[in-house]
Amino acid sequence: MSRNGPLALAYHALFVTFMLAPILVVCFVAFTPEGYLSFPTDRWSLRWFYAIGRYPEFIAAFWRSLWLGALSSAIAVALSVPAALAIARYRFRGREAMTALFMSPLMIPHVVLGVAFLRFFTQIGLGGTFTGLVLSHIVIVLPFALRLTLASAVGMDRAIEHAAISLGASDATVLRRITLPLVLPGLVSGWALAFINSFDEVTMTVFIAAPGTETLPVRMFLYIQDNIDPLVTSVSACVIAITVLALVALDRAYGLERLLVGRSGDGR
Amino acid sequence: MTFLALEGLGKRFGSHVAVDGLTLGVEKGEFVSLLGPSGCGKTTTLQMIAGFVEPSAGAIRLEGRDLLAVKPAKRGLGIVFQSYALFPHMTVAENVAFGLEMQGVAADERRRRVGETLELVGLAAFSGRFPRQLSGGQQQRVALARALVIRPRILLLDEPLSNLDAKLREEMQIELRQIQRTLGTTTILVTHDQAEAMALSDRLVVMNQGRAEQVGPPHVVYERPATPFVASFLGRTNLVAGETVRPEKIVFAATGLAGKVRTRIFQGNHWLYQVETASGLLTVIRQNSGEAMPGEGEQVHLAWGKA
Ligand SMILES: Nc1ncnc2c1ncn2[C@@H]1O[C@H](COP(=O)(O)OP(=O)(O)OP(=O)(O)O)[C@@H](O)[C@H]1O
Ligand SMILES: [Mg+2]
């Protein structure tokens, strides 16, 4: 049995090319000295990387995106835990409705969400605030957090908790010593996926963010509307480099497959 | 007074009756098995004793006190689950120590008792391992140690040996019986394996469709099954003129029921016969004593002592 026939190999090669080519091109362009996007080129320069230093709003937007992603994902995960445990264990009235409600942001176009949040936040006085950003991002990353949390909650043998109870553990102890540690891999993966989605979000955020609360993608989006120079490519290259470093670090610490697939690594 | 009493215990799931008016008394130190086909309500019964399923009828008393009023965490029962349900993120020693920790036993004392109990189940060398690093039989013994170490008032075992291969299962049966004898812990075992139930128990409860069909010592239940269901569930039986006759009780004799050997199968320590008679096809089991036995197609006479 040959798993990698010529066709499969060609397919994989094409797939990887399509995935990686744009990223590589962006990285190449980041090192060009020209004042416009030029590719290919044979001259190299770090000019556009130094240029980032002259735009502190990019740096600020980067940190804001990090915080926004970290915070909204953490809150989304915290909300997911009780929801996932309830959905996984109990057949209660409104269970389907609750699942559908939590998953619904996946179905609504982000443009629509953006317009809706813009109106809503303006009405309640949260227009253009970081709080507004966090709230809206919680909504869009919740499905991702819930998916993976739910997967690990469903996969858990209830008998394990029953065993702890029969040994005299209180409900709180069971939650802290047994349930949470066992769903932790799902929580970590859910958080990571939520973070990536938050960090990446531009369609909705561009409506909500104001000067001073722009996220990195929004800042870049606004920049290329007025400028044609390769600054955004050098910013992108930095983000790519940080992402790669983070993935390597995570892989060392956890194992990437386990993290992204949300599989618990202790092979029960 | 009866140590543990199930009084008219019942459980229905919607319109389905899983356990139907089960009444049973268990004495202190006794080993009782709930035996019956899949879906007859054994696990449900055990879970009601453990407190994880709420009965829809009846009462459970432990030393005369209403057990249903006690929270599952306060019942002080040791449970070995069919899936073992070990804590996968804790080592063997931590698994076993968990119950003692919940009881507030001091660290020194805890360590000593964990060591003792692991010694008892033959796993002293494995205390630092995680459950995933153990074989099925070893995991099963950890589950047993975890349940025993808290000195439970009752040990509840839900098909604890069903995941093991035949040889290991037999070893574990012997070990389980020895441990239970040594500690004198009142034990209720759930199983659908009749050999296991008969090998281990002081008394059997043969269950069918949520009811106890017969309760008694294994040899009594086997020799004098109260209902056709019990007779057919416990080993091979012949039904001759409304009477059940165990295949190993039938001998070849000079006179008796005439028949013709249809098949003869050699099974090492015994021969298995199918004999055509006027009362239908009868199964006969004879010990292999090395003597010549009737062959296929031969005319024979069958006799058995009246029970
Ligand atoms: N939570 C539940 N909801 C609905 N029906 C249930 C539930 N638990 C058990 N039952 C039903 O009750 C009956 C008895 O189940 P139980 O698990 O006690 O059987 P068992 O004797 O342990 O069988 P097995 O040998 O297969 O483990 C079965 O028909 C089962 O389908
Ligand atoms: Mg069962």
C-alpha cells in the first residue's frame, strides 16, 4: 500500500505552495529597500524594519492585540467551562438552544456583527473603548473556546468523578482536583484557538475600534489604504517570526498536535 | 440485624423498569454476587447503593440506618468501577492516597497505609507510575487498592475483571477472594460471568429483568435452580419431563433411558456428548478417566439420580 502516490505528492506540494507562497513573498518584500512593493528584487535592506520604530502606533496596536486576544480568550474559556460541563452531562430543557446560542457567532458574518456592535456600543457609551473590543471579541471567540472545552468534557469518563466522590471528596474538591485537571488540555487548546481568532480579526473590529483602540490588523488595514510602501510587510514579517517562535515554544512545552487537536495527552 | 438491607428497591427510567422491587439482605463480611444477563439491572442496583442513581422506590439500610439520606461522599463505600476510573493525572500512590487525604489522615500515616495496601495487591514496586503505564490487570489492582485503603464498610465491584484475559482473570479471582477473606470486607460483586460468581461468592443473587430470581449459596442455586431461567443461565441443563438435569449428573448405565450417541467431543479433562433419546437431545458430560467411552453412533442407556 502506497500512501504517498505521485498524485498525492503533487497535491501536497501544491497545497503547501499555496499556503506558504504568500507568506514567503511578504517576508521577501519586507527586506526590499524600495519605497513601494517590488518583487522579485536583488537588493536587500532592513530599512522597513527600522521604519517600524517611527510608527509607535503599530507597536501599541500590537500590544493591544495581544492583550485583547489573551483577555477575551481567557474570559471565553472561563464562560465555556460551566457551559461545556452542563451540555456534556445533563439533558436539560433548552440544552440545544444553549449550544446553538453559543455557536451562533460562527454563523453570523463579521461585517454584520461589526455594524451591530458599533450601534450598540455607541448607544450604551462603550463606543471605541477597549472594553467594547473585549466584549465583542468574547462573542466571536466563544464558539472556538466552547468547541474544544466541550470535546474534552464529553470525552471524560464520569466514573472518574464518581470514584473521587465515593472516596469522600466534596463537589468543590472534585472540580478542583479531578474535573479541571482532566479538561485542562481542552481549555488550553480552546484558549489558543480563540486567541488566534481574536488576534486575526479585522472585519468586525475595523467597525468598533477608534483611534487609540486600534488592533494591529486594523492599524495595518488603515495604513495600506493611504500608503503603498512595504511597511506592512515588515510588520507582517515580525508577526510571522513571533508566531513561529511561539509555536516552537508551545511544541516544546506541550506538543502542538495535542494542543491544536485538543486531545488529552495522557492516553486514557 | 442484617448489615445491608435492600428493601423493595426499584428504579424506572421513564417507562422502562430497570430494577423491580429488589429485596436482599447482606450480612457483615459476606461476599454476595449479583449475577444476570446484560441489562438486567445489576449496575443500576450497585449505583443506587453507591448513591449515584436515585431509587424510584424502596429503601436501603446500612446497620439499620437509612443510607439514602446519606450523601454519596459520606457513605464510606469502596467502589471498583468497570472502567477502573483511575485518576489519569495522578500516580499509583497518589490514586491510592486520595481517599485517605479526603479523610484527613496525616501524611505519615497515609504513606504507611498506601504502602501496606499496595503491598497487599502486589504493586509496591509501581507506586510512582501513572495509570497509563500499567497493564489492565495492574490498573485493576490499583482500583482495588484505592477502594480498600479507606477501609470501606462495603466494597462494591462492578464487573471488575471483565476486561482481563481468561488466565489473568482467574488469577485475580483467587487474589480477590484471598484479600476479601483476609480483610473480611463485606463485598458486593456485579458480574455476568457465572463461573466467576460461583467461584467467589458466599451467596448468589440471580437477576433477570430487574428482579431477583433466586438467592442462595452457589452450589444450592446450581443444584436446585428455582426457575427455568436460573437453570438455563447457570451452565448447561437438560430438561427431561419437566425436570432439569445437569449434564454431569448423567451416567452411562446398563439400563435406563435408551439413546444413540450423535456427537462426542473430547475436551481434555472431560467428554461432551449429545445423545438422541425419546425425551429429545440430551447433553452429557463425563470426566475423562482414561477409560474407553461410547463412540459416535453407539446405542447407550442413560441414568441419573433423582434430585
Ligand atoms: N441512565 C439511564 N437511562 C435510561 N435507561 C437506563 C439508564 N441506565 C440504565 N438504563 C437501562 O436500565 C436497564 C438496566 O441497566 P444496567 O446498567 O443496570 O444493566 P446491567 O445489568 O448492569 O447490564 P450489563 O451487564 O450490560 O452492564 C437497561 O435496560 C438499561 O438500558
Ligand atoms: Mg453493568
